[in-house]
Amino acid sequence: MKKSFFLYAVLAALLFGISTPLSKLLIHTIPPAFLASFLYLGAGLGMGILFLIQKSNGRTRLEASVNKNDLPEISAMILLDIAAPILLMYAVAGTTSSNVSLLSNFEIVATSFIAFFIFKEGIGKRMWYAIVLITLGCLILSFEDTSSLSFSVGSILVLLACICWGFENNLTKKLSYRNPVQIVMIKGLGSGFGAWIIALIVSDYQWNMLYALLGMLLGFSSYGLSIYFYIKAQRVLGASLTSAYYAASPFIGAILSLLLLHETINWAFAVALLVMLGGTYIAVSDRHSHVHTHQPITHEHRHTHDDSHHFHTHGGMCCEHSHIHTHMLLEHDHAHLPDLQHSHTHSKRRFQK
């Protein structure tokens, strides 16, 4: 079953990878903040239609719905998703698409640091090595002038966007057991309208219906379906590891930028590419196993009874379903990932090599 979640992470990376080079093509006609709003509005509207289709087919009953207890995470998620795409679109307008794509790898570093220091999610030694390599690659790309050690403004904007998404990734993990279509619909519409209002306030807009529709279509693919697959993967893989697989998207974006936009490769880009590839490989291969304890908890999410965590009995146990259920105290040892079932701390960790 876990193989399908790895596939979701790869699909999420592929769909998001095309966003930067295609946004570079659109941004010549649509200003950055305005384009950011259409990207998220496209995601929200597209997933809203998908949500209505699922509801008419009765499939929403298989998922746990968002409720009022999720309001703090949803509000923070929307605010972060207003800031991040605006920062990214201004970066796209000010520097090469290939650099923006490759620098997006910093999202792994941001997500992992926030997961470790704030949300107490375990990180193995291999992931720390990956963080060092990816950060080094970002530094190489960020220097505008190596002789004066000055940083590129566009690069700084990308890194700030990644920090916003790092916080958002960890907040989304708390919502990952909710209906992913509903989550993306809410965040897309909320963030899209928020960015749209900001674009109007700062007069960063230019009406072009065709390009607006193209932006919304790109948003549905790269910010709608991509986030939908990301959330589904994050249910099992956790915030850090899902972001590691998601790291393929910058390389996809960089390759497409070189092919579609005919951008040139300099020595800094080539070195950073190799360093980040090494860091990404190390990050993807990070796993750990140790004796851990599951504390009693009552919650609701979509689940099956073919794993080692759901032992309650009721009718209809043969397939996926969602309902409020209780986990009793459980201690066992198995290879696991930092999902919501395994949010324990790691004072004494035994990581697999």
C-alpha cells in the first residue's frame, strides 16, 4: 500500500515542476501578484468541482471532513499560501526560471528544520547530510557576485517563499487526515482571493482573459492536483520525507526551463545541480526503526484494518472507510515514517543505514 503513496509524492513533484517554466511564459503578460492569485484560484475552483463530483457520488463519506477545530491551521495555511506564491512570482519575474526551480529545493531544508525544531519530528543523520548539501547548493545559486559576496534579490525571494511553504507543509500535515480535495479547495480559494485583493491594492494587475484562464489551468494542475497528491502522500510518509520526494520538482522545472526557455547553464548552476542531486538522493533514502509507544488517542480519518495500528472491530472492515475511533496504548518496533501515527520524539534514535 505504501508504494501508492510514494507514487502520489512523485506525481505531486511532476505537476509542480512544470509550474515555474510555464509561469515564466505567462508572467510577461500577467503581473506577478495577479498571476499568483489566478494560480491558486484555478486550484481552488478545479478542486471545488472535483469535491462536488465526489459528494454527488457519495465518496466524501470515505473521508473525514474539515471541522471548526481545524480553523487555526486553515487560517495560517491560507495566509502562508498568500505570501509564498506572490514571493515566488516576483522571483520568477526577476531571475531565470532554471535558478528559481533549482532553488526551490530549499523547501526541503525549511520543512525539515521546522518539523524538527518546532513540531519535534524525528530526522535521521542522512537527512542532516542532505540538508547540508542542499543548503550549500542554494548558497552557490544565490550569489549574484561571488567577488563581493552579494546575494541575488530573486534568489532571496525564492528562499523566503520556501520558508513560508516549510511552515505550511508542517501545518498541512496536521490536516492530512482530512478530505484532501476539501483542503485544497479551501486553501486555493482563500489564498487565491487573498492574493487577488493584494494585487488590486498594490495595482499589480493587467486584465487578459486568455492568459488568466491559462494561469488558472496551470494552477489547477500545479497547485491543485499537485497539492492533492502531496497531502495524500503526507498521510503515510510524513512532512520531511514527502518533501524529499517532492524535491524532484525543482529538477523537472530546471530541465524544462533549459529546454523551453533556452536558458544558459553557468558553472554555478552546474555545481549546484550536482550538489543538490546528491543531497536529494540522501534525503530520499532516509528511514528509521526503533521501539516506540503510541499513546491512547481518539480521532477520525480514512483508514483500513490491514495495518498494525487499527485493531478496533465493526462491520465493513474489508475496505477503506472513515469514522471516529480510538487507539489504545501500544508499544512495538518496526520501520516507520514520521506520519501522524508516529509523531513521537526521538531522544534515543536508532536509524537504519
